[in-house]
Amino acid sequence: MKKRIVSPYIQNKSKTILGRIIVLTGARQTGKTTIAKYCFPDYTYLSIEDPVQRENFLRLTASQWKTLYPNAILDEVQKEPSLIESIKSVYDQYDEPRYILLGSSQFLLLEKVRESLAGRCFILEIYPLTLPELMTTSPDDNIDLSFFAKYVENENVKEIVCPSFSLDPQYAVKQSAYGFYLQYGGYPALTNETLTDEERNDWLKMYVKTFLERDIRDLVSFRELEPFIKLQRYLAHTTGELANYSSIAKETGVSLPTVQRYIRYMEISYQAISLPAWFTNPVKKLVKAPKVHFLDNGVLRAILQKRGTLTGNEYESAIIAEIYKQIKTYSLPLTCHHLRTQDGREIDLLLEASDYFIAIEVKRTEHVNHTDARHFSGLQEILNKPLKQCFLLSNDNQTHYFGENIIAMHAAAFLS
């Protein structure tokens, strides 16, 4: 098991009044069960997937829940949303019981949670492993903030940027985790050192199959999966590109509302990010279409049945997905956008804080130059808050300064 950033946070939260019921949601196989069992070893583990046991749990009164299961982990609770009403009843009648609810279907679970447990629970989304977590070897390891997180937390880190990533004392560990992430993504099961490369690829293929057969069928009753599969593959081939819904509808043979609905399903099942375009001033000619990025590079490659070198768009998606995961996992006060003008200037990722922006460009190259940073020029004139810093992330080991607030650095150094 890897060290998870959220583990101490969950343990501390469980000791508070709002921590009597903690809801962990996220994609299948992100480690929710492992985290819950590690953080709460004295809690009784109950699997709601077992249909026989599920019926038995439904018959329990609040008093029986308090007596038999005063502290419990309920796994795959979205399989029987009415159990949430039972937990609510226990919460309302007794002060002592505490529960951890786990579910891999955001829509089905959270809809019932918000309806029944409003004001009674703490909800936390669990994502695949981040690079700092991939670097660990034990759940008891110390885990440091990434350079990116330190920067956002206002630590004075610019002065400690190495002139070359290769001079970093943890260079080998960071580079290894980074290479693994780009090849296989961040699902915890894949970090098992006994697995071969072929077994990891087989696991990812099976994950995609399971997602289609279980998660999507849980989410919505599809009579026919083929249209969704076509859209899933189309989005994989075009990851990181502007999402023109009309073009997607034409290419996949489904209606425009269906395209919008299917992309929403990809989002709420934690498979993709729909990155909105930033715009506020109608006078400025900015593109308003979103970009769709896959949330895990290993899953993307499994859908494409691809190995080997990443394309520029695939690499961009992998880096932006990692930044997105870290924002969510570290609870950083940032919202994510992309920015593109109608004359073709674009910023891959624009991070907005309450009083500033951070602009990020992603290049797959191993040797960056001034032209790679050209889209940062004049950006401040478009924005309505100060542009605090521009980062150009690539595979170039050397750190470069292309102006007063533009730093070009290795993506692994930035994210670990």
C-alpha cells in the first residue's frame, strides 16, 4: 500500500462532530476500501455488494445498528441507497455510532447522500495516486508536498528550484514514479511490484471492460452500450482537444443532447475532466468550448489499445490530470480552465485563485526554447486579476527563465 495524502485528514476529520459519517467516493479501484480499512482498523467492514447480506442489513432497526455495528465501513453503498436512510436514523437517534460510506458511482451515491444526509456527513472524493503518493513504498512513509502544492500554499519555493532537475537529490525516485505514471497511470493495484508489464496492461483492459459493464450500467440503463463505447473511443483519440459537440455527434452517429449527456457520464464516473474555457469579457474574442481530458493515462491507453510514446495531446492530458488530482487531493483553492483566443493563442491550463492566476503550458519536448513560451506574452491584458506566475512544463531537465514571471521546468520536478 502506498501512503495516501488524505489518510491523516480523514482520521482527524472522523474525530469531529461532522466526521460521524464520512463518505468516500471516486472511481472504482482508487483505493477507497484500502484507505478506510487502514484509517479505521477497528471498524466492522460490511460489503453491500452481497445481495443476501444486503437484504439482512435492510431489516436492521436503528437500535440494532447501534448494538451490532456501532462503528462500520459500508462498501458499495450505492448498491442499496435506502441503507443511507438507516444510517441517517442511527445518526439522529444516537450520538456514539460512526460510519464510513464508500461508493464508486458519484451520481447515485451523492444524490441520495445530499437528499438524506445533508448537514450530517463529510464527503471526500478519492482519486488515483498522485506522483508524491507513487513515490512512497509504505502507508507509514512521510509524504512531502509537491513543488506545485508548495507554491500554491505560498511557500517561497522559487529560490530553491534546481538549475537542472537531474541535480535533485530525489531525481531517480521522482523520475521512476513519473515514468510509471506516464505509462500506466495512477491506479493503486498497478503498483504491485510482482506484476509484469503485460499483467498491468491486462488489468487496465479489464478495468475498461468493468467500467462499461458495471459502472455505466449502474449509472444509467443503457439498452445498447455501443453508442457510448464509440463516444468513449472518440474522446480517447481526441483527448485534450476542444470539444465541438456537433462534430462529435456527427462522427459518432448520436444526437447532440446524447453527446452532452454521455460526456457528463464520463465526468461523474471520474473518467474524464471537462475543462471549461475561461472568459469574462464579451468584448475579448475568446473561444468558449471546453476541452475534455482523460483523468487517467493508463485507462486512456487501454481504450486506445496503445503502448509506446505518447502524442502531444496525450501527454498534455496526463500532466493536466495530475495537476487536477493534486488540486483535489491537497484541497488547493484553485479552479481549472483553459484559455484560447479566436486567432489561435491558447493556454493549456489557467488556474484561478481568489486574487490571482497561474498559467501553465505543457510541451512534450526534451528541449524547450523561447518560442514554446510565446503564448504567455500579452496574457495579462486579457485577464481580470494579476497573473502571478507562468510555468512551462516539459521533459527538459534544464530550468529556464523566459522573462520575469515565466519558469520552464521539468514536469516531474513541478509535480513531485
